[in-house]
Amino acid sequence: MSSVMEMKVSMKKGVGFYIRAASSFLKGIEAKEATEGKEAVEAKAPVDELKISGLGEAINTAVTAASRAEADGFGTITKVETAYPDMNNGRGCAQIFITVKRKA
């Protein structure tokens, strides 16, 4: 059974946040005990496929997060799609979808 996760990128958080999130999704998270001032973290298995999407100005952030995950060796970019959907105000807005598969 393959697991797929979708990550929607926005401009509200910095690019570093999305780079760390993508690497956490692709390599998984180890369990950590509760320490002074910090909560316990449960282990999470890595996902087989991560779909990163960005709209408008967030396209650069989405591309950077995906290419950094590939450069760091966590996965490979297998598919890139672009779209130009109509928005409520009548104008379109560019959109990108990037699929990253985890390296075995």
C-alpha cells in the first residue's frame, strides 16, 4: 500500500519551513521522549509520494522545496504539471503541481 501526502504551499511561511516539511514527509519522523519543556513526539512513517502544489507567487517556494528534497537525496521529482485555473475575480492565476517519489 503506497501512501500519498499533499502539501499545499503558500507565502505565509518561509521556504525553510516547506523544505523541512518535505524532508520530514519523505524520510519519516523518529519518536522522541518528552523532555523538560518539550512534548513527546510519536514516530511517523515516511510517505511514498509527496504532491507539492503552489498557487501564484508561491510557485517559487514549491519548486524550491521540491528541488531541495531531490538534491538532499530524499526523493526524485517524477512529474511536474502546470495549470491556469479561473479565479472568483475573473482573472486566472498560475498553479504548479510537483510529484516527488521517495527513494527506496
